[in-house]
Amino acid sequence: MRWMMRVLLALSVAGVGFSAAAQTPRDIIAAADKVRNPGQPFRSTNTLTEYVSGQPRNQDQLVVYAKEDPATHQFRNLVRYTEPPRDAGKIALFSTPNLWFYDPASKASVRISPQQRLIGQAAIGDVLTVNLAVDYTGTLLGNETITDPEHQQRQCWHLDLQAATDSAIYRRVEYWVEHGSFRPVKAKFYSDSGRLLKILYYRSFREQLGAMRPAEAIIIDAVNSSLVTTIAFGNLRFQDIPEAWFQRDYLPRLPKE
Amino acid sequence: MRIARFAALLGFMHVAFPALAADQDQDLQFIPQAVQQAPPAAVPAATAIDTNRNYLEDAFSLTPQRGNLAVPFPSPAPSRWEDRLFLDSRDEWRLRDNLRLTYSGRFNLRAANDLDFPSHQTVLNEVREAYLTWRPVEGAWLDLGRVNLKSGVAVGFNPTDFFRTRSVVEPLTVDPTVLREDRLGTLMLRGQYIWPGGSVTLAYAPRVTQPTAIYNHIELPSFDPMLDRTNAQNRFLLKVSPELHGAFSVEGLLYQGGNRTQIGANLTASVGQRTIAYLEWAGGADAGLIQDALAYGRQTGSFPANAPAPLPADSASRFRNEVSLGFSYVPAGTRLTLNIEYHYNGAGMTQQAWHNWFAAAARRGNIPGVYNALWYIRSYAVDQQQLLSQHTAFVRAAWVDAFVPKLDITALANVSLQDGSGLTQITADYYLSRNWTVGGLASVTFGGRRSDFGSLPQAGGILLRLVRYL
């Protein structure tokens, strides 16, 4: 009888708690960060397509420059709008807590609060390169098999992330990361009051910047589910980004090549 | 039995997860078919980033006017209606690796109730900027030409924006953020060096012409670059911005325009997740708004050189401060940004000065030229983009995706804290498509007949606009 108990116990651990024993939640989140973000400075051209009730309605395009801060291990981002024409040339600097927005029409740089990452054109917070392991503390909720947007079954760790720093964009995130590959599959973002704001799926993993990385994200507006935005990550390339770029006065001087 | 119960529990645990996962898979139903079937959006091949912005706009405005003014307004009165069709351009060309050419301007065609059509007044070309930028080494730039050099961290009033004087030509709105978008630059040589520890800017704008009288809307030159507005005196600016990489930012400025020297500072602080606090200050010796206006009027021939002052004024040249103190705030669960500011202009009109202004009109209005001189003081403040009253409050709310997606609404109020009069304006812009925007604004001035805003000839305004981005 005892050996049967031991076998059942071993089976239950293997079935429910598999890999978690070997990986802490922080390890899992950090490994998923490495799938999304390369370790060197890079830039990408992100195309955001907004669908309203299933129909494409608007398209925005942004060039994002990202570089990890060696002191905090969090990314600093520069975001330049290229589409639509009414927003072309606007630039946002995110080097927490140093956040600025530059409009070439008024030639003025305005300091913005962390919350303003979530308003304005195309919710800049959705395109920023972020290491979640830096801003959040994770808890493993369990293991789940979920379906990804390409209708593939993915064995995932289901994690609960709570904001641990002031620079965290959302207060709470539910996160699904695939066993073995550490690919991020899905995330749910919550407001301070606990309201579900957005559901995000990654898809179209392909070789980019030396690893298999998602080429697209799908964001469902949980408040109004008829609004869906896709973000295509294109033209990724490593680029040297001097430290001087991450200050307000550099924004009007940002190179256009 | 116990084993059986335990095994059953384990079995339940194993089937419970797929049940949870099935709940998660419900979210996939929200992904539209078009997205499920579409490959990732094609991203154009990496080329130079195009940030040029050109658009065609037609703006039609009505300006209801107030009757029975406390102080009669001299002619020409503001236009009752105006239609303006303009091409607004902002372009940049790369000439060499380290040499660029920038142009920014607006070509207007105007029609109004008090303008002959067609006439030379129909055409108004504003060259906002035209300059060459040379980058001799990484982090250093030299700009030569007409440059819009702006400073300041506040929204409603920028004391450190020293090159703002006389730069705005016939604005369509009183929103200060829009006023900054359409103003003339100054002919200058500007050098800037930026390194990881901060930046330093030095600018010299030469005097190339004499000061001229204040323009009115029916006497604007068609193609003249209007350098008399921007380069009628020698001006220098030194600006130093150390990079603090923290929740605070600081900037120091030293400015000299003609024989007047001012110093200034800009401070910002990030407070929590939703608030930015800021302070903008400038100070220097000055004789005060009334004295400055009358001196400028005499210098430019608007009054005889020996014309007496129409009202008593504190004309002592002493150190006077200009301040904008405020904060921006994002209320929880909204896409709204609120700015609240207090403005102080030490050179502006005190309560006593306002009393004198109205009293002079009542007592001496029968003397030719008195009304002209009194209104000239106010025109001078507008032309200089200086606050007329000493103490004002400013509130601005910008709401993105208001009520429906792609509708932006901006509301603002500018209130004199001395007499409670003010101006409110609401603007709405709806982005019909990538290239088309339709918008409108309505404004109202309020206050007693003998108050700052209540004595204006404009009771308010309505404007409708249609924009086509090219």
C-alpha cells in the first residue's frame, strides 16, 4: 500500500508540479523576457493595425529604439511615430522615471507621468520593450494547456505577476509561458482596481535578432472586446544607441536614418 | 478507500486544468477572422524615416461681437467672419551625412467680411522656419537661419520662452499649445552640444531691421518674412540642462534682448504614477507692461513721441518676476490629462491699473486718441504674448478617444484672479481616416462690463475646420 501511495504522489508531482521545481517563477519570467527581447540595443518598426468589429480601421507605425539600462536591467525606449501623417515626427522618451513627449509641430517637450503611457495615440505602453522580471514579482498558479492564436495546444506555466516597482505599466498581469521553449503565449493585464483591461496573445514566432521571437502580438480590449489591435514587429536590427539619446534635449535631434 | 479518494482527487486535479484552459481559450473568440487569417502586417523595408508633415486645411470662423463696450474699441474691429484655406508644411531634407535643411511654413488664402477679395490681403505666406543644420561632430550641432527656439515646461504661459514675442500671426485659436505650432521663428545662429551628462545651447539672433508698429489683421504683408517681428534687436540666449536621470529635471536660462537681461529656470518633478509638478520662472529688470507698451508705441510711431500717458502707471524699472506654477494629472480609469496652473506676471496690470484703465476712458474718452492709447496697451500685451493681468489661473483638459474612438476633445479656461472674468474654449477633432480630420471649436468670454475679458469686443467664437493630410 505504501509503495502505491509513493507512486501516486510521484505521479501527482510529475503531473501538476512538473518543471516548477526546477524553475522559479522569476526564472520563467526572465527566460520569457529573453525570448521577447535581445540582450543588445536594437530597433524595430512596429505596425499597429486597429480592428473595430472585425474590420481594419486604422494603422499606426512607430519606430522603437530600446536599450537595457545596466544599472536597473530595465529597457529604456525611444518611440518615434511615422504614421499616420498627423502624428508623424512625434517622439516619446521612456527612461523611467524620465518620461517626455516631443511634438515637432510645437517644438516643445512635455514631461509625462507613467500613467500617460496608456493614453495618447496607440497606447505607447503596448509597444515598449519591457523586462517583466524587473518590474513584477511572480507566483506560479499552475500548469495549463491553452490554445494559441494559431490553434496549437501549448503546455504553459500560468503565472500571476504583481507590480514590484513604480515603473510597472500595469498593476497585475496574468502570464502564460510555454514549457521548455519559454515562449510567451498569452497575458492578461489588469488595472489598479483589478479590472481586466487587455488580453494579449503572441504569435508568428520566427528567427529574429538571433533567436526565435514573436513577430506579432494581438491585443484584445477587454473593456470593449470589439476593439482588437495587432502589432507587427518588423525590421528588427541591432543598433548602437548612445547614452546621450535618452534625454529630453536629444529628442529633436534624433537621427532619421 | 483512502487511496481511492486520493486517486480521485488527483484525477480531478488533472482534469481541472484542462477545464481552466478551456476557459482561457474562450478569449480567442474575440480575435476577428480577418486577424486569424491574416499574416503579420507587412512592414516596409528599412529606409530613412519620413517625418515630414504637410496638410491642407480650411477653417471657417464666426466671431460674435459684444455691444455697449465699457471702452469703445478703435477700428478696425475684429472680423465678424473669416474663411482661411492654407497649406501647412514641415519638411526636412538630408543634403549630406551631416548637413540638413529644414523648412516650415504656412501659405494662407483669406477671405473675411472686412477684407477686399481678391486683394493682396487675400494671400498671406508665413515662413516659420528655414535653416541649415550642420553636425560637425557627434553630439554637436550648428543651426543657421530662421529657427523656432522654444523653452518652457508649463502649458498655459511660458515665461522662459523668450523668443515668443511678436511671433504669432493671426491665430485661429487661443489654445497656447496650438499657438506654439504656428509662430514665426527668429533668424539666428544656434549652437547646441549634448552629452550624456546634459546639454548646453547658445543662440545669437542679430538685429536686422527696426521695430515696427503692431500689425492689425487688415494690414498684413503677403510675402514679407516679417523679420521686423523677430529680429528688431540683438538677442542672446544661453540654456543649460543637466541630465539628472531621476524624478526631477532642471534647466537654467540667461537671456538678453536689447538692453534687457533676464534669467530663468524650468523645474519638473514626477510625483507618483499620475502627476507631474512643474515650475517655470523668469525675472529681470523691467518698467512694467503699461510703460513698455507706451514706450514701444512712441518708438514705432503709433503715438507722437511726446504723447502723454493716458493713465498713471508704475514706471519704475525694477526686478519683476514671471511665474507659471502647475501640475498635470491623469485621473484613474480615464484617458484624460488635466493641467492646472497659476500664472503671475509682475509687469502685468494690477487691480489699481485696471481701475485706472477704465477710469481714464470714462474721464478722458472725449480727448482724441485716448481710446486708441488705452487699447494699444492691450494689443501690445497680445503681440508680446505677455499676460495682461498680474494673476491668472489656467485649466486645460485633453481627452483622448472621448466618448468614441478617434474623437479628441480639449477644453480650457483662462481666468483672471483679479476680477473673475475669463475665457473658455472647447475644441473637438475627429479623425475620419488616415488623411482626413474634421474639427471645430467654440469659445466664450465672460465677466463684468468693466473686467479684463468682459470688456473685450469678442464675445466668443465658433470655428469649423476640415483637414486633409498629404
